[in-house]
Amino acid sequence: MPSSDELAISALYREMMEAWDRGSGIDFAKAMTPDVEFVGFDGSWFRGRDEAGTFHDELLKTHL
């Protein structure tokens, strides 16, 4: 049986993937902490939830 931590992590992952599927970078980043440091698949480095969300929102609406 999964621990409560594993369930919480799974829920955050699902939240992020559902936002990605909807094409919302803003919602994708909502699962992140405000002061997150996020490294993208291409090595891009984002500082803060707002920066990560804005970048991913534009990416999802134009290229993905």
C-alpha cells in the first residue's frame, strides 16, 4: 500500500499532467512552490512558479 507521501506526490503529478493535457502552463506550475527552481527538458532554468508557468503556458499554446 502506498504511503501518504507517495499518494500526495502522485496527486501532484496527476494535477500537472492534466494541466499539460489542457494546454495550461499556468495550471501546470500551480503544483510547484512559489520559489521553485525548475529545470526543463532542454536545460532551461526557471526561478519561481510564475516564471515556469508563464514560459510553459506560451510553449503549450504555440508549440506543443
